[in-house]
Amino acid sequence: MPRSICNYIRRTTPRLGSTSLTTSRSGQVDEGRPLDYARGRLTRDEPREYCGLFGIIGHKQASWLSYLGLYAQQHRGQEACGIVVNNKGVLTIHKGMGLVNDVFNEQALSALKGDMAVGHVRYSTTGSSILKNAQPLLIEYAKGSICIAHNGNLVNSLELRQYLEKTGSIFQTTTDSELIIHLMARSRSSDVKERLLYALKRIRGAYSLVMMDNHTLIGVRDPLGFRPLCLGKLGGAWCLASETCAFDLVGARFVRDVDPGEIVFINKEGLKSIRPKELHAKRYAHCIFEHVYFARPDSIVFGQTVHVVRQKLGEQLAKEHPVKADFVVPVPDSGFSAAMGYAKGSKIPLEMGIIRNHYVGRTFIQPAQNSRELGIKVKFNLLRDVLRGKRIIIVDDSIVRGNTSRIRVRNLRHAGVKEVHLRISCPPHRYPCFYGIDFHKSNELIANRYESIEKIRQYLGVDSLGYLSLEGMLGCLKHPVNHYCTACWTGRYVLQPEKKHGKFSLEASCCGQDGIK
């Protein structure tokens, strides 16, 4: 039963500080524990995921199953989470800052009664990390109640917000997700499909959405298909999720992906799918970084098992950048599959040399604000007896800013490693992402700051450095080249962003900064 599984998870998972609230149509608010949160990020060098979505309809334990679905996708967002349930047309929400296991307990889940639910885990790519920006967003308006959970980034959010504010809209958050609700409210139609189309025709960017009104569960994927969204079946219930690993935990069967430009409506009468001509695109733009880093290795994303893709990337990397060494060492956790592939392709043994502390939370208190090296030591420890005197190949998924990699190499040298050869299973990141990954500025990216791979090698302090080529990476993927987004590697953007687009653009707008307002 889901409840017994939830109780097991809560007993066996370390607890961190969080704050939460519960609201319903009555307007009652239940405030949770005080916030002891985000005193310092341990390794800000890592790229940050945007969000994870889950939805279910037709199951009396919808809130418990949503909890499990979010728990399985915790890697997609650790800042905040929430669940909205629908009980005979009445929508109730519980959300808070922190991990899924901290925000929800048995009492909170038991209070969320209903057979339909929407859940969300968040890492902010627009807007601050504050409770009002946590999702799902639940809105009451003239046509009823509606909630929205969004994965992605809109590239025309600032333009839309300025227009809506000038014409009377009052915003409660600084996220781009709220724009969609305001646009729906502007529609004069009483039909949810027409209201949604009215909004979707006016937004541009990356969006996978799971929404719910008083009667219907809705799944939406943008025309270019930047972000994943999949459909599952659990007995007579339907499920939506960002990744298939959520279906595995709740016991659902993966049916198919929601197609780019598709909208699915699910209610008591069944599932209806539409593909409006307004959402048709001549090409797709799947985010390859889902395969490289973000998605869980046991998920099926864009039609391929993530672990299998990463192994192929590692094998190709071994072909492109061979080197003599004693063994291959993965950087845990996302480097494991690529390292396995590199070891297979190079016929060099795979060895555990770096151990990750999985119990390090975002509330770890560092003695000094800039004590990045201590943070990395807390998160990663070295097997010195294994590494001492050896020539090793370190395989990692990516280097974004480079600070963590540089400190890691220094620690390996101190551990007595003879040679350190670094291999990266994707091309160098030279350009910012405006579609939902948290690197918005070119000057944050190490490959943009240094004009050559040799300069990066010198900065990191490794004996050799090899990145997988763009052609080699694309050759490991299932679909044609024009099905993928390569903007962060090539600078070729499928959708051009606003000039002032960034994580805090909407906050600058609403606070009157930069002369916008």
C-alpha cells in the first residue's frame, strides 16, 4: 500500500528544516516548522534542475501516490514542493520549502483527500526561492479553481508580465508560471480547452505543464518538446510525470510520451488528446542535458533509457580521447554510466575512487561563506589507498563553472594520484540556457571564459582534458539532429530570449528596477 511505503521512506530518510502551508477554498492556512533552509550551497558549480511534475486522476489515494511520484523525482528540484488535490470539485493545497520528505508527513497527506492530484518539486530558474513561488500555483477566478505545475522557462515572460500589469493584472508571485493562469483568465470562453489555447498561443519557450481544474486533469507539452512529459496507467487511473521512474515507484505502467504540441484532457469520461495547429512546429528541441545529467538513469526520456545513452556517450568518449591509465574513476552519481561506457570502450578497469555523501543537505552550515573547498570535502571523499600512485581517468558528465572540478583535482593530487586525466561526456558549455537550466550568464561558464581547451586544462590542473564532440554526442541519440536543442554548446537558439531575460527578470520588473517600471 502507498501509505506503508510512505511511512518507510519517512523513517529511513534524514530530515532537514522546512516550512510549509496548507490552504483550501476556505482560505485556511496551516503554517509548518520554521525555515532552517539554504544557509549555503555546497557546490554551486553544478547545473541545477528546473522542476519535476506528477499528476493522477481516478485513484482514491491520489495524495499518497503523488507524494511517491514526487519522491521519485526529488533530483529534479530540492528547494520546494507541493501537492494540490481535488475532492469532488474542491481544490486543496499543501506546499512548503524543503524536500518532499520534510514538507509532507502522514497527517498532511491524510488531510489531502480526493481522487485527483497534481504535484511539483522545484528548483527555481525564474524567481526567488521563497514560499510564494513554490508550486503548484492554485488560483481562484471567475470561472472556478485551477492549479498549474510548470517545468521549463518562458522566453517572453517579461514582455507578457509588463503587458498584463499595465492592463490590470495583479501578480502574487515572481515566477513565469503565473503568467499562464492570468492569460487563461483573460479569455472570454467558458470552455477550459479554449481558455488554455488562448494562453498557449501567447507564450513562447519551454513548458511541460500538469494542470487541474474542478473536473479535469490536463497535460501540456510545448511545440518544440524541450522538457519531457509522459503518460502512465495505474489500473483505472491515469498518471502524468516528468520521468518514468515516478511510474515505477507508484506501480504504474508507462504508456507513452505526451507529444510536443499535444494537450491531454483526462476526466471521468476518459482521456482526450488534441494537437492544435497553433502548437505545431516544423522541428523539435529536446534538451540533451536530460540524458547527459539531469534525468535519473532508470528513466526513459525522449524514447531512450538514460543509462543506456550515458554508456554510449562514455564509449564514444573513449574512442575520441584515449589515454593510458591504470583505471577509470566515475564522479558520482551522474558520471557512473558514462564511466562504465568509457571503461568498456577503452578496456581499462573501472574503479571506485570517489565516494559521495548522500546525506548532505542544503542546510549544511559552513564556517565561512566562501568555504567551497570544505563543502566539496563534505560531499565527496577519496579512497586514498586505491588512488595513491595511480594514473586515473576521471569521467564526469559536464563542467559548467569549473570551480568544483578544480578543487577535486587538487584533492586528488594531495591523495597521491600520479596522473589525473579528465574526460567529459558532453561538449564544452559556452552559452547560457534560457529554457530551464540555471546558467543564464555566459561569464559563469568556464568554456566561455577561456579561449581554448588547453587553457581550461591548465586552470583545472589536470594532465589531459577531453570533451566529447558535438557530433559524437548526437550520434548516441535516437532521433535526427533537428529533434534536439544544442544552444548551450553551439549558441544556436531555437527561440530567441528577451534581452533582459534571467532568473530574476520578473522580480526586477515588479520591483521597478532597471527602469522597467
